[in-house]
Amino acid sequence: MGSRRKDTRPRLALWMLVALGDIVLLMVSVGLSVLVASLAVVAVTAAGIGAWRFTRRTAVNREAAVPVVGRQQA
């Protein structure tokens, strides 16, 4: 008789959603200015990371470029 183990652990995503809801409720209770300030910080951080990744990607592509050698005509 085989018995299957049931995974009864709570999922991480559920706890993340609960924590996010708590943070939103705290921000609403503190005021709208805190919410706007935190969104601005998140936006600036995301833009900085995106710009950094874009510059790293183009630098890697430039270094990895292999020169194309044309065929010689006889």
C-alpha cells in the first residue's frame, strides 16, 4: 500500500501577497505622499537597473563580435 506525501507547507507566493497587502495598508494609513515617494524610488531603481543592463549587453556584444572575412577572389 503506497502512501503519497501531501505537501501541506504554505506557498511562498501567498505569504508574499499577504506581506504586500500589509505594506499597502500601512502606506495608505500613513498617507499618499509616502506611496508616491516609494513608487518614485521603485521607478528610479528600475530605470537604473535597466540602463545598466542595456549598457552591459551592448558592451558584451561589441566584444564578442567576430569580424566577417570576405571570400578572396582568385
